[in-house]
Amino acid sequence: MPEPLTNVPVHLITGFLGSGKSTLIRRLIEQKPDGERWAVVINEFGRVGIDQAMFAERDDLVIKGLPGGCLCCQLAFVLQASLVNLLHRYRPDRLIIEPSGLGHPAGLLDVLRGEGFSGVLEVRDIIALLDPRRLDDPRAREHDTFRDQLAMADGVAMTMTDLSSGGQLEAARSWLDAFWPAKRWIAEAPHGGLPLS
């Protein structure tokens, strides 16, 4: 009988629709250490097939799509059952979860940090993606879910920086600096490139 899994690192990669979550995850996978098996759970309304197709099938990588609703709220039970199955069947060394760009991650964190996964999963960095150009739209800046995703994040990866002006990048950094508590890190991730560290 295999040893029980303990403290599997879990990373949430959140961000509003179109912020580049799947691209960033693909670039992180390119840096995956040899000998590690990763599992990626993707939850996008109607886009799971497209997102899953971005990832080549490999023995050291498991991609699990959860379509049909938001992991952060109505699919919490489905998520818990799917994670138990995934952990038992594939025994990953690391778990990356990409919730819907429309979802609030608080409910998802409750599941991951709850009694059911105590000692099994260890939530590490919560990474929010931000396209600096989105801040030009006051509706985005005032959108509760958009703000909450960024507020809950440990770190922020600024994507689409190659398409953003210097003024947009500076404005985004200033806007992020106003969050409390302060972010542990803010990094530019052009073309989804973010160092694994």
C-alpha cells in the first residue's frame, strides 16, 4: 500500500477572463523539475476543452478539467471529490488550480484548507494575474471579484506587459501598492513567462 500523501504544495492561479492564466501555467510547466509529477485543475465555463488542448499529454503531468460551474461556489463538493480521486490515482508532487476568471477564490480556499485535506494539501502562493491595460476601464477597477482576486493574492504577475504602455505599467504598480496587506511580490510576466521560483 502506498504511503499517504502529505503536504502536497497547491498553487492557485487566479485572474480575470483573458488575463493569460493558461499561458502562464504552460510556461511554468516548461520549468517543471525532472522527476516531479504535477496535476493541473482547470475550471473555465465552456473553455475547458480549449484550455486542456494547450497542454501536451505527458506521464509527469495530469490535466483535469472541471466544466459546468464555478469551483469557488457551487462546485465545491465536485471539487473535493475530484481532488480526492486525482490525489489517490495520480499522486502528484504539486497541484496547480486555475479557477474560473469569474470566480471568487475564497470558497475554493475554504475547501483546500478545510478538514478534508488537512495534512494532505498545503496551500502555497496564491497568484493573481493582472493585465495592466484592464485598469484603464473603471468598471474593472470597481468590480468586486476583480479586486478580491487581487486582494487575496500573495503575489501578482503582470501579464500582457509587452502590449502595455510604460504609463499603464506604472499605474498598475501604483494601484497594486495601495493594497493591504502588501503583496509579497509583483513581477512582470510577458508572454506568460514567470520564473518558477
